[in-house]
Amino acid sequence: MFRTTLKSTVFLVATTALVGFAHAGDTYGPFPVTLKGYNGDKTNSVSYSGQIARHVLHDSLKKLAGKGNGGANAAELEAQLLSYFNGSDEDLPIIAPAGKDGFAVKQKTLNEISKGKNISGKFYKGAMPAWPGNVTGKEAVLHMIKLAAQSNGGFDAENGYDWAQLISKFTMGAMMYNQSIDNYLDEKLSADNKPNNKPYKDGAQYTGKEHSWDEGFGYWGAPAHALSLTPDQAYAISKGKDLAAADANGDGVVDLKTEMVFGPAYYAAGADRSGTKSTNYFHTIMKAFLDGRKLITSAKGEALTDAQRAELKGYAAVVEENWEKVLAEATFKYAGSVYKDIKKLADAGDDAAKAEAYRKYVKHWGELKGFAMALQTGKNNLGSSAVELNRLIGFGPVTLDNTYVTGLDADGNFERKRRLGWSDYKLNMLKVQKLMADQFGVKARANDATADLAALADKIDAVENAETD
């Protein structure tokens, strides 16, 4: 059965009435300074610019991953990619999200947001069996970055990899999701870890619990005024459109610190506006973050009581449950995309049409694989569900000669030692969708093709039986 809790269900029901409008006080900040003994001149205790800087590092990294020219610029590009992954002493230019006509962005360099930030120090360090080589999450993404630099436009046709998609979607789990759910909304909610009656660090204007909660919110990637946005508006903002909806303070530019929609929040909005349109992930998560911050502020610089921490953990549970579902929804969606792509490959006429269909198939597989890996970086051990998911998707997709990546050789090169028919791999995609429905209770179900599962399974069984007769 899929995961649920009474507390999170209550909060979910309470927030389903939100339809994209906000009342006064329904923005994430500013909140007053409550820290006792603070003598500085700052009046706003909200701070999560470091997390926004990491979103920008991620977006820029994704953009750069598609800039390879087949090897000639590999060393230079890998160094540039690593500067956005590991951080740099230089003030890095913001490659994405960048402003354009009709959607001006306030900041042009990373240090205008926050100095000294990186992705690598916040990346999931646990084992990642979904990637070949018996590696950790961090080792897996470094492998991807190296190969992206050597590729032509981020595309490996031979093995079936789209490096920009793999790096991006995996990072949305291995940094944003992991840090928020398995750190700031978990360990740092304990009574003795970053208590509310002490500063988060010397000289800060915020308490331990205030800043811990803010940092968890920052990784979510929603603008401060998210409750005033519809999912369609949030989706458009992330694409660099609808300046009027993004520009909450009316100054004519989008402040990346408070007005932009980044990856995780974007996919929540995307789920809400697609598929069955029966979900409210974007507003539900935003409301839980906002209510949790109001609760902390209401303590007025005193240590949280056990009752207050219990309530705060309830809000954290809402965030965790729904964020996990967002990742599962994306996995479901792209399994459906891959299923459809295989059908289009079969119907492609000339070589050009087949090449175009294959390129889209590899792109969608990269998104599927990245999100499936992201789903495995939370604080929940997915156990046999992760094993099944990894086996169904594989280390790589079925390629044009029906082989697929099965591991690495002694020199670290991909091996493709097995073959799989297209019908069998289509069936795997439908089984992925069924797994997401059964284990995570996905409801948006974009690209739902599970109605084909029984018929396809019967067809494959009939062929196999005929071959053995």
C-alpha cells in the first residue's frame, strides 16, 4: 500500500481548497526578528539565499551539459561544469535562468544571490545502485558530468543517454529533496539541534529553527508569493514567461531570490495542471512550509515546546509525503512518455524520422531515469520497490540494436551484454507506472498507459508460447 499518515491527510484535506489566491500574510516572509538579544539592524528573519544560489548552479549546470562538441572541448567543458558543481572562487555568471525580452531577471552573477555556494557539498552521499559501478550518488553524478563533457550536445546515441536530463533530474532529488527532507525537516527539527532560543550561528538575526526551516523551504524552489499563483502561472514563470505573475513587487524584473519558480516546485505545478488534474501538490507543500514558519515565529524566540515541535513535524510530514509523490508522478509520467516513444519509433518511416523519434525517446528516458534515481534519495528506504524500479528501467534504455547497458568493464566503459525486445521494454514501462500507482498512490497520472498493461502482457505471453511449441 502507498504511504500515508493521518496527520498528513488532515493537512492535505485542509489545503485542497486553495485554488491559486492568497490573503494578506500568505507570502513566505518577511517575518520579524524574534531572536532574543539581537542588536543588529536587520528586521527580517527570513533567509534562504544559499538554497536559491544552488538552484541557479543546478540550472546552469544543466544548460552546460548540452554544450559538448564531441570531444574537442571536453577538458575545458568539464572544468566549467565542475566549477558549477563544486563551486568557484570566481563570481560565476548565471547561465540559467537568464533574462530575455519580456522577462527580465534581476541578478546576473551568482554572488548577487549568495557567495561561496556549491552543489557538491550538499549532494547525496549514500549508495546509488541504480547507476552502474557500485557507486555513491555523488560518484554517479560526477561520472555523468565527465561523460557529458565528452559528448556531442549532451547526447550519447550509442548507449542511449541524455546527460543534461540525467544530471538535472537526479540532482533535484540528490540535492534539493535530500537536503530538505532528510536534513532540515528531519534532523534539525530535534529539540537540541539548532534550538529556537539560540542563533543559528554567531551574529545571525535568525534563530536555529527559523533558519533551518527557511533552508528546507529554499530547496523547494517556490517563490515567496506561490499561494497567489495558479499551477499554470507557476509553470509559465519557470519557463521564463508571465512577468506579471512573477513580479510580485512590481519593479519590472524577476528577483531570483523570491520570485522565480525552480525545479521541484515546477514539477509539482506541472503535475497539478496535467493528467487527471486532481492534485494540489504545489499549494499543499507551499501552505505546509508557510504554516510551519508561522508556528516557529509565534514562539517569539523561545525554545519550541514538545507540542509545538510535534505540530511542526506534522507540517514537515505533509511536505515529505507530497514531495515524494511529485517525484513519483514525474517517474510515472516519463515511463508513459518512453512507452509512447517506442510506439513512435516503430511507426517512423525514413531514417530522419527514426533518428528524431530515437532522440526524443532518449530524452524522455533520461528524465525517467533521473527521477527514478531522485526518488531513492529521501529519508525513506524504498527497499524492494527500489530494486524492482531499477530492474524495470535498467542502467540504460534499450537501444536501436536492442542491446542495453548492463554495467562497466575494467576500463570504466559501458558494456551492453544483453538484449531486450521492444515489446518487453514497453511492458516494463507499464509496470513502472503500476509500481508508482501501487506504492506511492500517484493521482495526476500524466501519460497514463496502464490500461494497455494486461493486453500487452497477454500478447507477449502468446508470442513466447508460440515460439516454444
